[in-house]
Amino acid sequence: MNLKTLLAATAAVATLVFSPLSHAEDVRIALVVKSLGNGFFEAAHEGAQEAAAELGDVEVIYTGPTTTTAEGQIEVITSLIAQNVDAIAVSANDANALVPILQRARSRGITVISWDSGVAAAGREVHLNPSSNALIGEMNIRLAADALEQAGASEGQFAIMSATPTSTNQNIWIEEMRKVLPDYPQLELVDVAYGDDLADKSYREALALLSNHSDLKVIVAPTTVGFLAAAQAVRDEGRVGEVYVTGLGLPSEMAGHVDAGVVHNFAIWNPIDLGYAATHIAYDLVKDTNGNGTVSMGRLGEGTLDDNGEVAMSEPFIYDASNVHQFAEIF
């Protein structure tokens, strides 16, 4: 093989190895999550990839900080602006702190939406709620009442295990929970703890709840990380059957705790669908194909925007011993 042929062959191999998987004309959508290593967001990434395959000309960039901070997300978004992505779809750690950097992204022509945990309207075009905030709040209280009944108590104390104190969706849901509490006089809210969506801190906070409130009957966690940690804490402390844990969780993570009797039932929307819908909405906005106050969510249909530019995906679904293992094989 002469030198010219060798160089040509080498160039061909280099092109094969190093050329990007996406095409230059692809719509590049960055799915920015609260933190990496969270099963909920990994499932959302799976849905985003499904949408990308369906649309055909989409590259999904899955990214986020290692800790649940606004500062970490700002650093990630700054990098995405430099990469000149077409769209940023973010689940926010702080509704207001991200607004300036996202406004900068929009000034560069980048489409911005939020999903799951919202950004203030000044920082985005559309926010995708996984469900109605009011319904999520009421669902969590209803689950707490179910758990209290399962514990064999006509009345009792419950506590909330949240993510971060600044988490947009958590705070809204807790506010909605408080609104419906008068309709459930058997429940007494005694504490709200914050595990920052970190497994170890959530576990420690759950242990503190169990230690500080000897009559505690239920822990409600509207966050998958806090839910899993609280369930494990109850089991480790030997309080199964005495204290029940419920809230928003992933079937794959909670099936064992349902079997162990520490969880009676819980709820969640499908995070795969959430990532799927967010990707479709971002694509729809980039392509400017939406109209009449609606956005496309692919196989989930069209969503109608409210006056604040928000759209709801679907209602939460309840999981218990009758169906949790079926869904655990999916997410």
C-alpha cells in the first residue's frame, strides 16, 4: 500500500470513529435535569430518546449538575449556550435563579421550556406540568389518609419529606396539600423536612422525623429520592406496620417496599412520557409548528396552554400490590 492510499484509508477510519452520530441539520435539544444519577430523570431521558427516534431529526443532549443546586444548573446552561443548542428543556432547581441565564439563552435564539419543576415565566416560553398541581397536592393527602387507615388509626400525625426548599414543584404541591388538609381532619401535619434530593441526606432527615415524632404514622414524600430514602429508614428502624410511607415514587424502586409492607400505595405519572412530551414540545417550538395556544405532545396528543404558558400532561396514577410489579418492569 503506497503512502497516498494509506493516508486515505486512515482518514476514512478517523471519519468513521470520530464523526458525530447526529447530522448537522438535526435539532439539538438539551434535556437539563435537576441532578444526574436520579432514576426518575433517567426514565425521562428514555422518553426523550423515544421522541427523538420518532421525530427523526433530533439529537437529545442529556445533562445536569451532580448536585441539586441552581448554581450547578447555571453552569450547565452556560455551556449549552456556548454550544448554540437549538432548545433547552430544564427541570429547575430554583424557579427564579435560572431566569437571567435562560433569558440570555433566549436572546441567542435558543428555545427554552421548563418541565417537571418550573421556571418563572420570564425565563421560558412554555412549562410542562406532569399533571395538575391541585390534583397532585390532593392526591398526596389522599394517599396519606389511605396509609393512616392502613395503619389502623382513625387519626394521626404525618410529615412531609420534600426535596430542596427552593424546588418549584415541591413547594407548589406542598401548598396544594395544605389547602385540602381541612377536608381530612384525621391528619395532623407536624413537620416538613428537606433532603435536597440526595439519598444520604434524605435518609438522615427521615431518621430525624422518626426520632422527633414518636406518634408519627405517615411520611409523605412528593419526590422519588425522598420517598425511597424514607421507606428504607422506616424498615431499618423496625417501624414497618407502625409508620407508612407514601407519595410520588417509581415502581421499580418501590416494589420491594410494597412487598415489605412499609408502603401501601403511591402515585406517579410516567416519567418516560414526561421526557417524551417535553422533547416534542421543544421541537414543536423550534420548528414553530404550534398554533392556537396548543403544543404537540406526540402520541399523548395536543396540550392547551393556559394564560401563564403552562400545559398539563396527565393525571397521576396509583400503584399498589396489585400492579406495582407489572410497572416495575417498565420504569
